[in-house]
Amino acid sequence: MKTATQPQGCTNFKLRQLMRQVARLYDAELALAGLKTTQYSLLSHVLYLGPLRPVDLAQAMGLTPSTLTRNMQPLMAAGWIELGEGPDARSRLVHLTPAGRDKRTEAQRRWKAAQLQLNARLGDERVAALHQLIDESLALLGPQEQDLEDGDE
């Protein structure tokens, strides 16, 4: 006989359902700034860590170098990031342009709007409890890379 505290169903499926709903909310808001959530994340990482080598940026974001290159292309085409000279002739550094800094600021306002919508729909207490549960679960599952502070992504 199962108790009320024993998990029912697939945890992975339930987490994916939740993530899809949350992602839709953030995606819709960031689209108003003309960005995808991955692009906002990339601009935020370059803002806080850059200028830096593409390989270091890929590592910080948990991406392969080829995935990073693919993700950087539309941002470079838009003039929001650039590859500049590095400390030696063989290296290049990724940095934000002034237009990229402005785009990231605009997108951060949209990110904040998404966060406030989520808080309003779920309630501040539930969101805080969810954050605590996620943090505790991540700590139990093992070490992970340090994420950007809240509001930065």
C-alpha cells in the first residue's frame, strides 16, 4: 500500500512539464525584446564575464564550442557582440558592443516582467519554496557550475 508521501509518476516528466510552462512565459516576454532566452543568457554571460575567449565562454555556459559558435552568429550579425583581438595574435575575445549592452538592458526588463508574472501566478511563497527545493535538490545530486545571480539571466 502506497503512502501519501511516496512519489507518484515520473519525476522527469513532471519537471519537463513544469519547465515547458515556465519557458513559454519567459520566451514570450524575451521575444518582445527580439531575443530568445539562450541569446539573453549569452549576452548576460558576456556582460558579466567578458571580454573572454570563446572557449572560456562556452565552458562557463556549459556549451560545446560549436554550439556557442552557432549561438553567437545571430548576435554578431545584429552587432550585439564582437570577436576582438586577444592578448596575443592567435587569440580572440568576445565582448559586448554598446548596442549589445542596450539590447541586454532591454531584455533584462522583459526577463523581470516574466519573473513578476510567474510570481503572480504561482505566488511569492510557492516560488521561494520552489527555489529552495531546487537548490537543495541540486546540492544533493552533486556539484554544478556556479550560475549567475538572480536577475542576471
